[in-house]
Amino acid sequence: MDYPREDGSTERSHRRQLAKSTQVSPSFDDDSIDQGYVFLWDTFWELYTPEGISFSELSAWQYLTNIELTGEERKILMVLASVARGKVDYMREKYRPKPKKSK
């Protein structure tokens, strides 16, 4: 997680900032976290876009990476995407410019 991103920040610092801004506080430094969960979290961020994750994208990812997810792992990724999408929609609505009232 300490590899550099295009903007020079690390993935770890980017995710911490994201956690602060979305009020989600996962512990990225805790070695006691099951590596399966870390794998799912990393996979989620690899696949996620503000539009969510589609089943076809998930299937294509599995095919291209030759990684077969279990049904439970697929469900977890889809739930994470749904929750994140809800937050994105909420933030878009909250900060959408208000229409100017005409006189």
C-alpha cells in the first residue's frame, strides 16, 4: 500500500484521506486483519467507479486475472459498491448547485 500513485501520494495515504472524507475508518496498518479481507478491499478499489460495479465487469475481471471469486466474495464486493454508490449519490445531491430563482 505504500507504492506511489500518479500524483506522488501513496495508496495508503490516499485511502486514509478517502476514509476521512467518507467517514469510513478502516485500519490499514492492523496486521491482525485477515488477508482475505484485505484482498477484497483491494479488489473493490481496483474495480470500483462512481457508477458502481457491474456483474459483467466483475466477470471480465475474473477472466482477465484468472481469479475465481466465491459467491460470498462477489456478494461482498457488490454490497460495498452499493454502499459506496449511495454515498456518491448523496454527495452529488448535497453539493449540486442550486438553481437560481427567477424573478
